[in-house]
Amino acid sequence: MRIKPSEITPKQHYLSRREFMQAGTLLGGAALLAACSPNTSDAPPTAELNPAASSQVDELGDSLTSFEGVTNYNNYYEFSLKKEEVAKKAQGFQSSPWDVSVGGLVNKPQVFGLEDLVGMFDQEERIYRLRCVEGWSMVIPWVGFPLKQLLAQVEPTAAAKYVRFETLLDPDQMPGQKNDWFGWPYVEGLRLDEAMNDLTLLATGLYGESLLPQNGAPIRLVVPWKYGFKSIKSIVKIDLVDEMPTSLWMAQAPNEYGFYANVNPEVPHPRWTQSNERRIGELGRRDTLMFNGYAEQVAHLYAGMDLKANY
Ligand SMILES: Nc1nc2c(c(=O)[nH]1)N[C@H]1C(S)=C(S)[C@@H](COP(=O)(O)O)O[C@H]1N2
Ligand SMILES: [Mo]
């Protein structure tokens, strides 16, 4: 029997700052060892390596990506187009105070302070694979709460069919927004039933600590069965709407990026295959799994749909 990720990842509270700093120190040492040992990809991870996660593997037995990897190889075009540069460029980003307004087709529109969201809902750990549309992937121990819990608070009306998400628009803090190559702010969307799926997470942390700016502080979406670009960062606005939202990537290149963006090894990107991927920290490539390995939980959402046409 396959175990659902939600069943193997117990609820967990944030570590103290001190414990986190110790974790960071240990991780630094581990990364150093990995760099000079030829066989590290075969070595079983040990409990000491990543003490801020409840497990060192996901439900498929895949090892967690190191904290170093997760926080230094980032796609966040508001800060930089270079993955290795995002962390530095995002340093000092003001993610507090932070409000998220939730409205549109709901009975109870509300503005939530970040502290409200963290206080209102249990923050649980979810170890998920993240598969970028570019063909690389990671395994990340997120901390957060299911989006459906927040949606229940605002009571979507019967007319609500989709959820639309928006990232902060602040070119002074996000230098990438000063160029007009993209239609800022970053926008993403989900169908309401996708948004209500138990896997769909609003993440406030990873590795047991609050999110760093490069990972979308203070709150970002995580939709593990879809390509990474759906998992929009630094969210300030969530609206329930009746029409399919146009995401930044749909507007940018509609023939390459569709609304659904489900991980699907059988539907190639127009410019490259999606049948395999490079797991960050591993040598070689591995096969990409349908719905990124979450078919059991989400395939029913797309029953009868042509997944090639609805890319
Ligand atoms: N606002 C915003 N959200 C974003 C992006 C972005 O550029 N801007 N990049 C996306 C892409 S392409 C990926 S793969 C993931 C990367 O998340 P990570 O850096 O936390 O691993 O964030 C997604 N969310
Ligand atoms: Mo991505």
C-alpha cells in the first residue's frame, strides 16, 4: 500500500532560531563532505544531516535535497534570472509586516496578517517533490497548511470556479519588476477543485524554519503535481473568480505554458522532453513520473480530459 505524504509527515512546530542555526552549521559540513566524496549519491542520508526535518526521505524513499540546494538554486524572476544569484539579490526583502487579502466570489472577504494565518492553522510539515518545467527537481520539507483551510474561512460562493493568486508588486524591492519583459505582477491560478485538494499547500516555511526571501517569504503556494512555476511566491492577493485566470506564463508564451501545467512525462515542452529530469544533488537523470508521482491523489481531477490539449 502506498502511504499518502500527509500521513507520514506529522505536524511539527517551528524550531527555535538557535536550533535552526545549529542545523545550518551541520548542513554546511554535510555539503562540504558531499563535494569531496565520490559516492555520496548512493550513501544513505543520516539523521544528523538535516535535523530540522522529520524524515530524510519522501514517501518514495527519495532523499531530501540539502538546505543549501533548496535555498541557493532558485527561480524567482522578480530578483534575478540567474538561479545562483537570487538568494543574494533577495537578501533583506521586507516580508514583515505582510497582509494577504482574500476576496472575489466569497461570502466573507478578509485581509489576513501573516501572524493570523500562522496562528489560525496548524503548521504541518509536508515533504514534496518539486519538478521545474525546465527539467530539474528537488525534494523539499515544507512547513505550512492546506489552502482549503483558508478558503473555508472566506466561504467561496457557488459562482466561484477558479482561484487566482498574485505576488507582491514592488519594483523598488524587486528589481526584476523594473524590466517589462514580463507582465508583472506574477499571477497564477488553480481550478477550485485543485485548490481544495489536500496536497495543495500554502507554505510558510521549509526545513522547520520560516521561508527565506528566495523561496517566497513569507507565504507561497506549493502544488506538487504541477510544474514548479505554478507554485507562486510571496502572495499578497487571493481571489475566487468565475473564469480561468491568465497566468504570467500563459500571457508570456501561450504555446509553451498552459493553465494546467500538470507534470506529464508524455507531453513534451515544445523545446525539450519532459520524460526525465535532473534531481539536484544527484548524478545522471531519472524518469519523470506522471503527476510527479502524485497520481493516486490527483488523477481523478482530470478524468476524461485530454491532457495533451490541456497542457
Ligand atoms: N513570484 C514568483 N513565483 C515563482 C517564480 C517566480 O519567478 N516568481 N518561479 C517559479 C518557478 S519556475 C519555480 S521552479 C519555483 C521555484 O521555487 P524555489 O525557488 O523555492 O525552489 O517557484 C515558482 N514561483
Ligand atoms: Mo520552474
